[in-house]
Amino acid sequence: MNRLRRISFLLITLTALIATLFFSDGSIFMSLEAKDTFVEEAWGQAGSIAYQAAAKTMRSRNGQSYPLSNSQKRYLRRYFIDLIDRVSVVYSATMMDQWVVGGRAVRFGSVESAAQTYCDRIYLRDAYKPDDPIQLMILAHEMVHARQCEQLGGFDQFGYRYFIEFRRAGQIYVRNKMEKEAYDLQKRFAKTL
């Protein structure tokens, strides 16, 4: 509980700082370019902390994870080579689609997510469905995030980069560069089914 309070306090403090900088005229504190860099850094730092906390929360809220099935590996191997052997999946997972910060609910996206990935662990809302094309497409999308996380160096850097890209995308999920990469591969993958 203490950890959640500290994270909430940090996020509230960062939000207040960002708001102060955003509403200042730019000349009081720093140039607009420097302000933008500062705000982006704040988003990245908040993302790093929030992503790591969310990963721990998801682990504690959900049950056992399972390796990808041989059938899933057969479909995904050409895109993800040996990464498929290092990723596990939690089926029928309880998602974290919103956070409560300072008594206010902050939603991530306009719909409930079908899946969420925290580096090498993928959480799917649905139960395991062998050879289901929709579930395979979702897995392909989430595997991109697992690869991004690995390439960036883990939870800390993935959260940092994801939140910066989310800010750059105007806080619109589908415009996030990291989501675009995942959706692009998902579309290519769907054509092979």
C-alpha cells in the first residue's frame, strides 16, 4: 500500500509540475523547446515508474502464466524467432484499463483492452482458444510489445519510451509509434492466416 501511495504522490506531483509549466507563458521558466523537453522527460519518468508498478500489480492480480502452445509458436515463429520461447501468457486475465490517481480515474483508451503486455508476460482477457485467428492476431500484436521491451532493455526503459510516445501522439493510443508498429505487424500477420 505504501508503494501505491508513493507512486500516486509522484504522479500527482508530476501532473502539477507539468500543468504549471504548461500554463506558464514560457518565458518565466524556460523556452518552449526546453519546456517541451522537460515535460517529455516527466512523462517518460512517470511512465517508467507506472509501467513497473502495473507489471507487479498485474502479476499479483492474475494467475499462472503458460508458455505459448506449439500451435501458436508455429504461427508466430517466423516473426519472432526465439522470443516465442521466452514469453508466457496469462489467459482469462483481469486487465488494468484504468488507474485511480488522487481520487480520479484515468482510463487508458476508450475501450476495454483485449490484452496487455508487460515485457515477457502477455495477459489476455479471453480464455485460451486453440488456433483461433483473432487470438493469434492479438498475440502477434502483443509479441511486438514483448520484442520492443526486450530491445529497449526491460520494464524501466519500455515504460519510459512508451509514455513519451503516448505524449507525442497527443495521448491517442492508436497514434502511438509503438502501437503503430504492433498494428502494422498484426495486419501483415492476419494476411497469412
